[in-house]
Amino acid sequence: MPQNLKAPLLFSLILGFLATQAISITNKKTMDLIEQTCRQSGFFALCHSTLRSDPRSSNANLEGLAKISVEIVIDKANATLNFIVDLFKNVSDPVLYRSYGTCIDSYGASVQRLLPEAIAALGSKDYATSRHDVATVATNVNACDEQFSEKTPFSDRNRLVHDLSLMSAGIIELLG
């Protein structure tokens, strides 16, 4: 190899190694933050699996993790609302009709008002409002669940939205 190519090649190898190490250190710090955050959220297993599996969390700070967690609640709440609306279309029993309607109202308030407000409040660092709005989503899910004396086709979805909401509220609480 010509002498004039050895120095740039060696420099490129060293630079590549240092960049890899910097990325590794950043990822370790983020994973440590996720670990610490999840331990304090009150929902360790759910938090840990949810945040670690979301690629957006790889470089996030605590506020970023809070926003990601609320966005995940938005996705799950929207999916559950759509599922309930699809079931509602085939309900003929008047009691079930009212019960499903209550669930649609509860989820509608959550996805149309509370969760967008929670994201906006996070952005303006109004953590108390954000935490309250996300926790209210869990209350709304409970209002839906209370309409039924037995398990519904969306009971598991309700439980997930409920727990994700409380997990998100716990993460937001760490912000202040």
C-alpha cells in the first residue's frame, strides 16, 4: 500500500471506532435512563417492554420518553375506540347499546381532547396538566369497564390502555 494512503486509512479506522464507541455510550445512557424511569413509573415490565421496543426512545431524554409514552397511549386508545365502534355497529340490545355508547364517549373524550392536551402540556412544560389528563384517560377506561358485569371483547384492550395511561402519568410525574 502506498505510504500516502496509510495515514488517511488509519485516521478513518480510528474515527469509525470512536464514532461506534460514542454511539454505544449514548445507547447505554439511554437504556439506563429507560431502566431508571421504568422502575420509578410503577409499571416496570410494561414500561420497559414498551419503551425499549420503540425506536424513538433510543436517543430520548426523560421528557422525550414521557412524550413517546403518551403517543403510545394515543395509538392504543385510538385502536381500542375503533374496535369498540366496529362492535357497536352490530349491537341491537338496548342495554348493550348504552354501555357501548358510554365506552365510545369515554374513549372519544380521551383521544380527541385529553391526550392531545397532554401532549401540548408536555410541550409547554405544564407537567401537572399533562399528568392529570393522562391519568384521566385511565379513569375514562374504568368508566367504560364499569358498564359491563363480565369480560368484553375489548377488556384486554381496556386494561392495556388503562395501564399505559397510568404508566405515562408516572413518567410525567418524574419531570416535576
